[in-house]
Amino acid sequence: MRKLIVMALLGILCLQVFSGDDISKCKSVLELFQTLNKSVDPSGKLAKAKTYKLIGRMIMPMHKMEISLTVLNKRPNKQKNISVFNNGLKMVTACDGTVVWQKSNSTGTRKVTGNERDFYIFAARMDNDPNGKDLFESIKFKGFENVAGSHCVNFELTPKKQFNVDPIFFSVDTKEIVVRRIKMTVVTGMGKIPFTCINTKFRDFDGVKYPCEQEIMLMAPMKMVLDNLIINPEIPDSEFAMPKLATRKKKK
């Protein structure tokens, strides 16, 4: 179960930040994401990057577990997540743009299929798309709400039907002008699971403002800490390719 939870989380690490004089008046996904880029990435460094790398940790108090995380992103749609548990388990989940696969040192390699695959492909695309217009078909203003002590404006973003993903909800802090909360339904091998993430702290990474601490609820409470964001590291396509599955030798 822990591995399935981690897999779902890793596909949505790159949560976003919005800004503007009155963000509640944004009429399109493109307008919202353009406002985002101007605020948190004024030089366009991250938006123009071909690759970027995230290094962090996930802490799961209920299970007394800490997981080291590394996420590799290569635009437009490649992503690889490497997690190392403090009990020795290592798990890799990746998308080469079409194929999604998972490998661990306890269960070997498997190809991810069905709705689980659909969700992960969408999550990888969302993490790599600075505009959002090719992912979502509509945006709706959903009123105001107090979230974690902050006055927020709520948006509902509906993914395009081709992605087979449920709507995603952002709560944007109207004072700090950041996404304070994201709510969505993730898909794992156990089925659909409600997910809530509250961005509690932000940090400047070489001119890019990015969430560095997140309180998460996905079946159990956990905390995500981002230690570093590296822009344009060298990442070959081979990093995302699925390893060959072991085949049994035929008996003579």
C-alpha cells in the first residue's frame, strides 16, 4: 500500500503558484497559467527549460517512514520518480511519454495500465506544461474560502476528456498570491483515492518561486519537503525507457 501511495504522490509533486491583480477574474486556463508564469518565473527560466530535477523528502509519521525523493522531468511529457525508503526499499516509477512503468527491488518491474496509466500520463504532462491549455478544457470560479487561515479564491479545472481524469481544484491565497491548497482524485492500483495538499512554505530556487513544504492527506497524513530544484540538468531519453521484463527460460 505504501508503494502505491508514493507512486500517486510522485506524479503530482510539481504544484503551481498563481498571481495577479484579481485572479478570480481569470476566464481561461491559459490566462491563469500565464499569470502564474509572470509571477513565479519572471525570467521564464523554468518555463523555457527543457529539463528540471527535484530533490526532496517525504515523511510519513503514521508509518515512521522517511523517503528520499528524486524527480526527473523532460519536456514535453517524460518523467521519472526515484524513491528510497528508510527500510531499504527502492522504487522507480517512470513515463516515457506513452509507456508507464514501475520497478522496485522487492517486486521487480511491471507495466502500468488502465486508469492508473491514464492518471500518471496526465500528471507527467501537467508537471511539464507551463501553459495548461492543452490539458484542460475549462476553468470555473468557485467562490472564496478560508483555507489554513488564509483567504483564498477557488478554481475548478476540468481536464480534457482524452485524459480520463477527474476535475482538479485550486485554492489560491488572495494575500500571498500562491496556491494554498490543491484537491484532486488520484488513481492507484487500489482505485481512486481523494488527495489534498496544502502548500505551507515557498522558497526561491535560483529566481523561481516554488513550494518547498507541503502537508498532504492521501489515506494518511504526510509531509513533503523540497530541498532543491535544478534547472536544465543533462537527462538522456534512456532514463525514461522501460527496462526489459525478465523472461523465463524454456525447459529443454
